[in-house]
Amino acid sequence: MTDARLVPVIDRLQAARNARLVRLFGPEHGVLNATREGEPVKTGVDAHSGLPAVSLYGDKKAPEVDLLRDLDAVVIDLADIGSRYYTNPSTLYYTLQAAEQAGIQAIVLDRPNPIGGVAREGHVLDPAYQSFVGMLPVPIRHGLTFGEEALLIRDRFLPTVDLVVVPTEGWERHMLFPDTGLQFVPPSPNTTGFAMTLLYPGTCLFEGTNISLGRGTPYPFTWLGAPWADGHAVAAWFNQQHLPGVIARPVYFTPARSWYAGELVSGVALHIVDAQRVHALKTGVTLIQAFLSLYPDQFRFGSEDDGTSRPFFDLLAGGPTLREAILSGSTDAYFTEEARQCAAFTNNVAPYLLYT
């Protein structure tokens, strides 16, 4: 991550006169932010800073307490993109837990939520479906900043952690990322820009299906398709639903990895025409319904996660309710319940909110 002038934060901390940077810890994608999604990251030495770079995405996903005991504080500067699936909040949780056990201070440098702090979407996580892609009891689109998530974690799970949140300046809850005037710095290799982050609460669900979501193209999570699909038909079906703020167009592409790697696939590209009106989860769910309705013999939800009884789609959705609603042919009850759960969540997290 960088500061507002695009100077790497590691460089800023290493140059600080009143502090000494001892070691680095890297989440998914590593300190270099270069490892592919889901691939383990090795512990080593960061060539630029010369500091040890400890992996938090391999055999261990939490810092070893012994690696924290000799520190005065651990500084946590990670970005969240506003969706429960994103793994950085899980790393935040484990790091705060290790800091509590080590008896050191945890300093969280807050950043704007790129998809705003007002809109919330989806059901709150069912605790039975907690996983690294769904750690916190929040909706799919949660409307919190990283620092606010840290405050929630302390209050709900780690009451004795010595936590300091350094607020971001100038951000207000209604702001989407373009409103900040900042340069977009990708916090992970597939986080390619604002449009991707806004659609991600809906399109990441395709990770739990047999649809390519454009990995290895310039537009992951906004281009989706399969070799057995007709993108023209899918785009027409989707656009006939008249979802606010988003339009689909037919597209052909060749994903470099994951589903159908190296094959020409046909699908859709999603275009945002009114960012404030987009309901990302409804967008993703409607697109799933398009593929399922047009290709019931080809489309399927993915296999179980690591041999457990919980399908990966359900881990993303935070429970089986959404998948069951899609298969039933109607998601109306799901989204009626969404409104109730998100309203209750908004009231419950009011003590943690740092911005108006």
C-alpha cells in the first residue's frame, strides 16, 4: 500500500526517525502483492527493504506470537474493498488476536471503503459458515472501513487487545472511491479498479460456480462466461431484468487460468452506468440466474470446499440460503430478509463508526 502521494508505506515507516521497522508480515498475495490468488506465499527476505517478510498465507495464517513479543507494536496497513469475501479482514482478525496474546499494541491505519459506507447488501454471516473468505459477522457488502472492522473485532471477540485506529482524513460515508480524488492503487492483483470493487460483492459468487470470471484477463470479476454459453443471449436475458446502474454486453475472451483456461469463452462484460444505484449482489445473483435459466444442463455450483460438507458457494454467501433461493427459482424472500438484516446490522455497528 502507499500514501496519498503513492510512496510505499513500508518506505515511509522505514524512513521514520522515531521508530524502527523490524519485520514485515504479508497477507494473501504476499508483501510484494504479486502471488496469485489462493497460492501459498513463502516466508523470506524482502529484497527492497532488506527485512524479513513473514507469510501469513501459507501453512499459517496468523503471526506467531513469538515473532511479536519483541515488538512495541504491530502496524496493520491493509486495504479492504468492502466485501466480506476479501481475505484481508481475516488477516486483520488473526493479527489482532496474536497481538492480544503477545501483549503488544496493534495500530491500524484506516483507509476509505472504496464502495462507500452507506449501502449494505446480503445476509449477515451464519457462524456455521465462518471461513477465511467469511470471518466476520457482517453482510456481504458491509459498508465499514478497515478501522471500523477492527473496532468491531475488538468489541465482539478480543476485548483486551490494545488497539489504536488512525482514522483516514477527508472521507465521508457517502463517498465512493472516485469521490476521494485519490489514485487507485490495487490492493491485490485482481483488484483492477473501482468498477471491479463495486461489482465484486455480486460477481465473486461466481467463484462457487463453473463460470469463468475472467481471471488472467484485464477485467476479472467484470467479464464472465463459458465456452458453452452464448454471450448475446446472456446479455439480453440480463438486460431484460432492468437492474439499476448496470448494463451487460456480449464479450468473447480467453481466460489465462481457473475455469476454461486457454479456451475461447463467450459471456458478458458488465458496465456501470450509475455507480450510486448499483446493487452489486442483485447484479451477480441475476447473472447467475441468467446462466442457470439459459443453460440448466451445463451450469452448476462448484464442488465442496476441501472435502467438507460446505459448498464453496455457501462459504462465500455465508450460508446455504442464497443458493437454495436461486435453485428454487425465486430470490424475493432472500432480498426481503436482506433488508431486515442490513437494517439491524446498521443499528448494531453504530458504536464502531468513525465517519459521518
